[in-house]
Amino acid sequence: MNYHPWTDDRNDSYAWISDSPEEVEAKDYILTKGTSARDWFPSGAIFDFAPNKGIKPADSIPNFLGFHIVSEKLKQLLEATAGARFEFLPVRLRNHKKKILPDAYYVANLLDLVTCVDRSRSDFTVDELDKKEIRRFRRLVLDTSKIGPDSKIFRLGERPRLLIVREDLARAITEAGCTGMRFMPMEDFGAEFRPLDNYDL
């Protein structure tokens, strides 16, 4: 079974979020770690669309924060098919005209982590502040023997802000028409950080 990194769709039409609300900002890094946030996450937190991005709200809102803000439609699909431990923390979205959208959105805080990087075949840079975590991949290869047969979506233990999605779940999300994310081939992940080949012209 193939696996795919969950990445943002960089379509220019989609709205992005660049900052957390003030009442979330001090602890928003917790939402990238796979630990519970239900006890502290504020009710009714409002996230503003980035002013220099698109205006169309997707089912997964692209953002610079490293966590996942999903629509009611995507929330229901994940609850029904993912078989994973999520906290869905209700939030509101405010558009460029300072209008709060009526649609329900949630921070999808995934609590399942799997440590499964094949370090001998991957190419990466270790985080300088936390040597147990990987800061950047130039090539990511998973050791699938460490992934349970029921794991359809999980945080990568070595880089918890990165969600890994099994092919059947990725297909179900795509076929349901959900927008805002890309499930790229694993071999393409990190390609932008690889050195370019030099050819004699």
C-alpha cells in the first residue's frame, strides 16, 4: 500500500491563513505535536484569511502554521473513514472583508504518531533544537513494516507536523471532492531541496 504526504494545494484562488488568533498564538505549536489541545483551546477562535492570498475557502485551508483546518464535510469524512484519533476543535473563519463565514470549520488535531522513517534511505536535516525531530526532508522513504495495518492517517513521529495518508484514504478524500490539499507521490516530497544536476551544455 502506498502512502502520501498531506501537503497544501497552492492554487492561487484558495484563501490561506498566515497567523493564529492572539488567544491561540502562544500555544499553537502544540497543534503540530500530536498532543491533546482540548483543555486549553479557546471556544470560538477566529482565524483571518491572509490579505495577499486568494478568497476561496477550501475544505482544507492552506496555512503557514503547520496544522490542519478542515470543513464540516472533510471532518465527517475523516470521522467515518480514517479510523484515527482526532480532536476536532471548532473555529470560525473571517474573510478579507472582515466577514465571518457561516460555514463550520475545525482544527483537526490528529493524536496518532508513527515513527517510521527509513533513515538509511531518506535524506534529511535534523532539527538543531530537538535532535529527535527532522527539520527538512530532501527525500522521504518510510519503513512500512513499522506502520500498523489499520493506520490510514498519522503524524510522522520524526516530524509530527507532517501528516501521512494511506492511498485508500487519500483516494476517498479526493473522490469526495474535497479541496485544498495535495497527496503527492512520496518520491516527489522534498524534491525542491535536492541539489540540481549540472549538465554540460
